[in-house]
Amino acid sequence: MLIRNIELEKQACMHVNWYELFRKDTIKSCIIPVPDDVLAYLRQDMLILPRECSNFTDVSTGEGFQTTHYDAFDEQFGGGSGDGGEPAEEEEEDDTEDEQQPTFPAFSQALKDALESLGGNAFLKTDWHCPKDAQWITLGQSLCVRDITDIYQLLKASSFSKEDFRERSTANDSGYHVVLKKWRDIHPGSEFRCFVRNRSLIAISPRHWPSYHEHIARERTEIVSDIVSLFKEKIKDTFPLKDYVFDVYRPGKDKVILMDFSLYGKGHSDSLAFDYDQLDDEALVATIEEEDEPEFRYLPNDCGIQPIKRNVYGFPQDFRNFFQGATTSSDNVEGDSNNLVNRLIEQCNLQQLHDNDES
């Protein structure tokens, strides 16, 4: 068995390292390097926004509404006023407070310029992850950022982002980046995850598993054909790894957009409708002729409302711990999120059976 060099694999999957190779087949992006002082700030746990995030920020969006942000340092929001409305601290202490609030004018301006070049709305991610665990902090609980306040809030509140910003080995020292992608409203039934083993596309799963979408069953053949075409024509001989996972968005027939790359295997990328052990076994016996027909798993029927794994991050920690603690003896769990979702699915199925019995 070959020993994997995880650091080099992670380097290949960094957005900054594959974007230029697939610029014509992916969504327009702006990549902003993170300076050392900003990096130190983003690694800190304290959620204090930089001074550039103004007291009142009205952001007009393409959807026709505005968002307003407030600065907790402003005295009218309790930052320095007593009960009678008079300043509660001396002027010297106010100056000290201002000095404690960080400021990154050059980096913040680079973020503003990138947002403007992308039309005012963008999807935020770091080198490998998007801050999906922190989307609760934004208005509308969306990963669509409209100003630098949205960006700083998500980056500071996200554990995924902090993981990307931690210190790296010399084998994977390519700098740190914030990535802004031009915002697109993507139908959840049009995203797919593809699994590549030994440079062969062996499996495809809906990205938002488990959820039912009627059009998938109807367009199954066309979906597979379009994804296989993109893989063989654009990705297979260009991307440097032999084993990896890539995500795509298919807005319509004969149109597939590359979204991202990630590492293959347990602990690196969610296998969704598949199991990595099964995928490895099938890859060993796969033939060249089967490359045009990767296994495509999807829900063929509407099984009712199913928990979506990405929604796990919206659950309170004590609620997650309750479900995770119920299965601590299980050895066949890919991760905490898989564990929780499996328990939720089981509970939903039991409730459905109970409701059917009563009816």
C-alpha cells in the first residue's frame, strides 16, 4: 500500500493552485493573500471587527434590499456611555480602546475592490473550506457576502476558517488566502460530488444528500454524460492527483461548472451516498470500459423530509452531544456529522413509522 503525502495533496486542492488551470470551467474568483498581521488577527478567538467596518453600513444588493451593520465600539451602542447618557470613561481610556480595535486598511480595501469587481455579491471561502459552520452569524444565514463586515464576521466565527489559517508544514507553505467567488444562486439539486480513483471517475452523488429532486431521476443519463465529458476533456489529464474528489454544478444540459477539489478518503471529504471502503473495493476491479458509466446514486423516490448534513452546524452543541453520545460505541462512523445525521434519520424514520401506525 502506497503511503500518501497528505500535505502535497492538500496543496494541489488549494483554490489558488488549481484556479488558473480551470479558469474557463469554473466560477470567476478573486484570490486575496492574507498578510501576517491579518493572519494573526484571524487566528484569535475574540470577535472584534476592524475599524474599517463602519458604524452604519447600508449595503444595497442586486436583490433590492439593504443590510445594516453596527459597530459595538460606538458609544451610542453602549461602548462608552453611562446610564445618564454621559461618557462613562475618561478620554484617555477612549483612546486606549480605539488603539485596541484592529485596523487593516490595505487588506480591507483589497476585499472591497474584489467585491466590486464581482458585482457586489460573492461566495466566501478560504484555501480549502467555506465558513458554513458560521453562516448563522449573517443576516439570512447565507454565505453570500455583500461587504467587508460580512467577510470578517464569517472568518472570525468559523472554526473551518481557523483550521485553514493554522500553521502549516513546509511541504504545504503556499501562503494564506481569502477567496471570493462571484455569487450565483445554485439549485441544490444541481450540485454533484464526483469521486476519482486511479484517475478514473468511479462514482457520482448528489451534493445535498440525502434529499430528493424529481429531475435527477428524469435526467439521470444526461447528468452522468455531461459530468463524464467534463472530466475526460478538462480534468483527467490536467489535475495532478490520481485520487481526489471534485464538485460540480450542472445548471442545464451540456453545461457543467467545476466548483472545487478536495482530498479523497475518510476524514477528508464526505462520501455522501457512498462508503469509501466500498469505493476502494470497486476501484480495484473497475475496467477501462466502465469509465464512461460511473455509479450514480440518488434518491429515486420522495422519502419525506430528510436531514441535510450541512444543517448540522445550525444545531446547538448540547443537542449534537446528545445524539453523538448515543452511539459512542459504534466503530463504523465516518465522523461526528455523519453520526449525528444518521441518528436524526433514524429518529425521523421511527417517527414516520409511528405516524403510519396511528393512521
